[in-house]
Amino acid sequence: DSGVTQTPKHLITATGQRVTLRCSPRSGDLSVYWYQQSLDQGLQFLIQYYNGEERAKGNILERFSAQQFPDLHSELNLSSLELGDSALYFCASSPGTSGREETQYFGPGTRLLVL
Amino acid sequence: KDQVFQPSTVASSEGAVVEIFCNHSVSNAYNFFWYLHFPGCAPRLLVKGSKPSQQGRYNMTYERFSSSLLILQVREADAAVYYCAVYRCANAGKSTFGDGTTLTVKP
């Protein structure tokens, strides 16, 4: 158990809909990362937040957005869903102190199925 | 552009030593991280460092722009995806992941 929690574990929805994925980082971690893993593909970095502010952006679609709240939990919002958005979405957290120990701890993931 | 490169697949046999190579073009890179990922499960850290490191059967070599993960006495259960990540600590600290290497192990 990494200490990172994600809800829900599974999500089934229809094309065109909007969903919100939630992540709670490890206690004390300030950085949160979101990744997408589609079938037969590797981890694709989407976005990183540090202490409430966006720090780095990866291959995140404009239909997707994220935020980190004052209590440090984060939400990933996916809108106008398409079949190709079906994937496993991982959240990870790290201390985010820009020090040397920036190990990322991954949550169990949310499996999204768009029908 | 910050990029991390690693082979898409590596094959090995049980009991052998397998090496997975990684190199990068990340400016101001500081640390290498090697993660193990069984699809459907959360990736987890195996070994990390800015110098050669070892954690059990996992050894990590270190050069400024490359690293190798060596897995000793490979087992069938080691078949998984291995990710190399490089951490840059200048300004906005950021980790860049490679696309992952799928290890297959023959009995």
C-alpha cells in the first residue's frame, strides 16, 4: 500500500459524458501527478500539480483538466468522453520539495471504460 | 525536449541476468528511477539514484546520460513492464518517464 488513494476504482460511462477522478496523495506529499495508461501502451504523463499550482504539463488533451485543492487532494476532469479515452488512470504523489528524493508513489488507478 | 529512451521489449531466460538500458536527453538531470509495473497494478519503485545502486536482485548502473537496470537470477514472475524515469531538479522539478520495457522470461 503506497498511501495514495484513488476513487472510484472502476467507472463505466458513455461517449460525450463527463467524469471526475479523485486522488488523495500520501500524507505530507505536495506534488500530485496524473498518468494515463491505454491498452498496450505505456504510462503517459498528463499533468503535475505542486501545492495547488500546475507545475508541468504532458500530453493532456484540452478536454481534460485537473486541479489540486488546498487539502492537497486532486481531481482529474475528463469531458466529452470518447471511446479512446478508455484507459487506466494513475495518480502518483511525491514530497515535491525539489530535493533529491522525488520518488513517485502510485495509487491503484481508476479504470475508465467509455461505451 | 526532455526525452527518455528505452527498448520496447527485452527477452530473457530464467536464471539469467537481464539488462534493460535507458538513456535520456533531459537537461540538468539528477536522478534515475526504475519502476516495476505489472499491468493493472500500481507501478512501484525498484531502485533509484545518482550513482550505482542495488536493492536485492536489482542493480542500477549510472552514467550522466544513461543507466541500466540489471535483474539478477531472473524468474518468470519478473515478467512485467519496467519504466526508466529521469528527475530534473532545476527550477520546476520534473520526472520524465520512458515508454517502458516489457520483459518476457522463458522458463
